[in-house]
Amino acid sequence: MTSTYSTLTGKSRTSCCTHLIHEVCTPQAFDGLRAAGRSVRRPDCTLATVDHNVPTAHRGKTALIVDPESRAQCEAMDRNVREFGISYFGLQDARQGIVHVVGPEQGFTLPGITCVCGDSHTSTHGAFGALAFGIGTSEVEHVLATQTLMQKKSKNMRITIDGTLPEGVDSKDLVLHIISVIGASGGNGCVIEYAGSVIRGLSMEARMSVCNMSIEAGSRSGMIAPDDTTFSYLRNRHLAPKGQEWDRAVAYWRTLKSDEGVKFDVEVHISASDIVPVVTWGTSPQDVVPITGTVPNPATFSDPDRRKAAKRALQYMDLVPGTRMASIRVDNVFIGSCTNGRIEDLRAAANIVRAAGADAAVAAGVRAMVVPGSSLVKRQAEAEGLDAVFRRAGFDWREAGCSMCVGMNEDQLGPGKRCASTSNRNFEGRQGAGGRTHLMSPSMAAAAALRGTLTDARQFRLSSSQAAVAIEPLTPEQLGVTLALSDVRSRTSPVIHQPAAQAPTSSALGKVLRVLKGIAAPIYIENVDTDMIIPKQFLKTISRTGMARGLFYNLRNDVNSGAAVDFILDMAPYDKAVILVSTGKNFGCGSSREHAAWSLEDFGIRCIIAPSFGDIFRNNCFQNCMLPIELDVETCRSLAQDAAAGIEFTVDLESQEINCGDREGSPIQFTIDSFRRNCLLNGYDNIAATMQHAESIAEFERQRTTNWPWLDGVGYKSQKEGKSSGNHSMDW
Ligand SMILES: CC(C)[C@H](C(=O)O)[C@@H](O)C(=O)O
Ligand code: SF4
């Protein structure tokens, strides 16, 4: 399936059809463009919004954002989109929302495209049969400048779910079940295709929830072949093709499916009847248990690493094995995020409140928030009366944004507080330092809000008279939004900057790595996620430097007092470490934040050795001239012993060897992609290298215009036809 989607312009460069951007991962990329005197190659294929930092208590001008760092990031976005001529759904725009809700909602996400975004949940867009994946900031800069990316073909994995989902089981239960089956690193290096009768029967919203969490299964990208469900969702969306182009597009989209008998690198079969309503108990999305079950006993895990991780998780979550999940009290409930902040999710949650009767109320002592995924979802929900249902029961009805999914705005979970959440990550400190997250579906979260404990939502049954009346998506006019569509994908005039003297562009530029000699620090944690490497508060910067302070912040400092606690990187000789050795797999999983690589580098780490890596993190390391080395678990464990003994390591990239003292088995050989190796040895400027292929990129774009004209924005079309786009005032 994937080969159908990758549109290669050169040996290893993928042309990106659409590029979504948000305020957190772009300021440094735009600065890089400015410094190098580069423009945005395809403003018509780039769409911007603000979501992570925005307040959900009010809407208004960016200038009203109280937190100075959040405000600075949003203002940087305002400036950058203006300067580079990019279509933008800013804080006052009726179409603003979470980037992964906005793209599909506008029809910017289409089947057959390659879609990228500086955000790990870009996998969401795979629900449309797009090859969609998250990238780091350096890659964002590369895409802005060239509309292409350096890519290596991924492995293919197919997960087939057949049968009928039992009553009360929804797409969130399904995807959490999948992650528990294949594990949080199960999809490393793969693109997942979701198939089977259950997937075919899902709505687009549900498909998006499933693809969204592919990254939590270790895969950068998940996809579903487009079908009539996809087409009817897209028909009449603002940026979807219209008229004859629509017919032509649909005819093409129907061809986008895996060939009969095609061989996948990995096949997984799941029976729908095995799936039940679930919640998470630990600090990895793979820590899943039926809501009717109990907190597991780590001693029952056969894998020693899993056992250790489970013990650590239970300590963090303050849970005791054997406790009934449904007896666990919660302080907060969060309904929202790019996984479950769409209209269907809000309807499901509201249905539970309706089923609880006219007197339904949020349990005493619980704070429950409903945060729509976009401002248009909010208006739709209000038109359906869902806000009234929530408000009446004591839920807090908010403005759109990422909110407590990540806590970059004021919506944070306090230390020691427990949250029933419809988001996608239950990592340590994810929703707030010291906060404890249980992931679940919207109906289960609503049920938890009413009962005050984790609750089986099947206890709330709707009578037909209580059932929510879902209405067709409202038109912009009905929503009371006068959409000025003229500014969407119509930009034409690239802004060319003069290179700034001595200013840095993409991060690795000018750096090389040949031989690295020094102290290695051992880390014994499984699935070290990038939230753990650098928590959210350190992402609120518009610079790439000075991030060592944030490195492993929550492991190095007491959550309540902020006082330093013993952590390996603060103890001699490891405070001078240049190498990290992780015994746990999936190092750097989760978020695409390049800040994780920046903070390691700023501390002095140039090489990380682990049994496996999160795919986006691995790329981010290379982009910053850092070397991620993958070795088997046993070798990592023995290297960690050497590191713990304070033995100095020598990593030689030329000979691809690791030497540590005169240990047995030394030197250890490692393999590395030859292109990446060359870049590290010679310090390439990837963007400049790609720009040498400008003619092939232009030729590819010409073919694309001929074959798939609906992928060009209006402004680009008229520019090609020699018409002036005036002051961006053309209609779509
Ligand atoms: C800020 C962004 C880089 C990050 C991501 O990549 O996922 C965020 O959306 C998250 O969910 O942690
Ligand atoms: S996972 Fe959360 S923080 Fe990240 S994009 Fe989605 S809603 Fe925003």
C-alpha cells in the first residue's frame, strides 16, 4: 500500500503534498529559513494554526495570552505566517483548532497524499489513506524550503481486525487493545495499515482516533485505505476538489488499496470479540486492562524489563496490585485532544450524561473539562445542544485547543492528582508534573466524571427518548461563521530573505562527528519518552539552545519542591557524559519534539546506544549531528555495566566500532545507514543538498499538477497560468 502513496522525486526524497504547522515546532524552522535567505517553496501546500499554547478559557487576540512564553510562541507564529505568506487559522479565526482536527475538517487532508507536520500525531491523517507522519523542527525547515523530505522506505505492518465489536466498545478501546497486543514499540520502523471488517465499519472520526494512536504503538504512521466512508466525509469540505475534479479524484482514490496477496513484513490478526472497554493503569499506553479488571501485579510479567517498568509505573501512579480499576477515585476528567476531541466523541460523552438522567452531576470534588478539538467542532456541538448537557451536569465547557492533553497552557493536572482522560499519552508528568493519567474512551471519561471513580460506561444505558440527536455537519453559514476561504491555499508570492551573516540554519550544519571519546551514562528505563527527556514547559521557547536545564527535568528535580534529587547525570563522572546507554527499548518514543535532541546535545551527549528508538527521535538525532546506535538488548546491558563501572568509551563512526577498555568482545561493531553516516562524517547541509535537485522537484510538481491538480492551491495554479493573484484575494 505504501509504495502507492510515496511519491518519490529522487532516490530518497519524498515530495510532501501537505504540510501542517503549529506554533511549538516552527519558530526555529522559520528562523533557519530567514538566516539562510530561503523562502517557503509551496505556501499553498502549507496550513498553520495555533493549538498547544492557547488558553481555553477565552478567545481573543494572541496578545491576551497571559503566559509570556506561550504568548511569544503564538506571536512568532503570527509574524512568521505573515512574513512568509502562509494560510493561518489564528486565535481569532473561527477555524482555529488542533492541527490534526483542522486538516481533515477543511479537506486539506486527502487520500493519496504525503502529509507531514512537526507533531507526532500526524499519523491521524492516515485515516484518509494518506502517508502521514510526524517530523522534527529541522525537517519542518527542510519541508518549508523544499517541499520534500529525505526518506527511507519503512517496513509494512498490517493489523486486521475482523468480527463485530461488542456493545459498549468504541474505537479508543480498539486502539488501546491493539497497543496492548503489539506493545509500545511494536510498530517501530513500520507503517501500519489497519484493515478488516471492523475498520471498514468505522466512521471517519473513529478511524482518525485509531490512526492517531499509531505513534503510541511505536509507528510513525498508520493508514486505512479510502472508501465510500472517506469520500462522503470529504465531499463538500472546503478544500476538497469540486465538480469534475472531484469525480476524477474519487476515481483515483478508489485505486488506493493494497494489492491482493501483497506480502507485509508483519501481519497481526485481532478478533473483535476479544475487545472490551479498557483503561490504562500505568505510564505507557501499552499498560491496558479491562475496566472490569484489577491493577496487575508486576511479578506476573515474565519479561524482566517489563516487570521493572511495571513496578516503576505503579509507584508513580500510586496504585497497589489487585485494586479494582473501577474503585480508583479520580480528581480530574479531561475530554478532548486530537484523539477524542471531535464531534462524535463529544456526542458519545454527552450521551452518557443524558443516560444518567436529568439530575446527572459531576461527582463532588471532581473537575471535569470538555475541550472541543476545534472551534468549528465547538460550534457544531453547541448547535446540537451538547454544551448545555455538559454545563447542566457541571462540566466545564471550554474553547478549542490541546489543553490538558499536554498542559502547555494553564490547563494542567496538579502533582498527585489523578485524571480520567481521553487523550493519548499517560507518560509520567504528561498532563502536569506529578499528575497521574488513565487513558480511556470519551464515554468512559464521562462516566468517571459522574461517579468520581473509573467506571464502566456500559452501566449507563440510553433510552431512545434520551438519545442525542446528531445533526448533519452545519454549513459555515449555519454555524454563523463567515469563512473567508480566499486566504486558504491561495498564497503565491514567496518571500525571499537575504542570508543573515553568521546565523545558524538547520541544526547540524557545520558540525561533524567522527570519533567520540568519553564517559557513558547508563539509563535503565524502558520506553524513555520524549516528555521524560524534556517536559512540556521547556518547549515554550523560540530558540534551539540553552535546553540542558530541561533535560530529564522531572527525574532530576523533586516534583513538589523543585529541589535537585540524585540523578545519574548530576553525579560525577556522569555529569560529563557524552554517551547515553539505555538498556530499555524504544528510547525517545512519543512526541516529535526536537527539543529532546537539543537538550541532550546541549548537555553534551552526542551518542545514544539503545536496543531500539522512536522513529522521529532517531531522525531528530541525525539532524543534530548526534549518533543513535541500535544494538541488541544483551549488548546494551553489558555496555551499561561498563558505563556503570566508569569505563571510558570510544565510538568510532568511521570504523563503526565501539571500544570500552579491554573488555571481552571489544570492539563492538554497529551498523548505520550509509547516507546518515556520510552526513555525520562530513556535516552536510541537507537543505542545500536537496536544493541541488530543484529541477527534479519542479518536474515532479509539473507531473503532480497534471495527474492530481486538486493538490495545488488556487494561488499556485494562477501563478502557473501567469495570472496575478493580487493581494491573496482569490476564492478557492
Ligand atoms: C509539541 C509536539 C512536538 C508534540 C508531539 O509531537 O506530539 C505534542 O503534540 C505532544 O502531543 O506531545
Ligand atoms: S497529542 Fe495532545 S498536545 Fe499533541 S497535538 Fe494532540 S492534542 Fe495536541
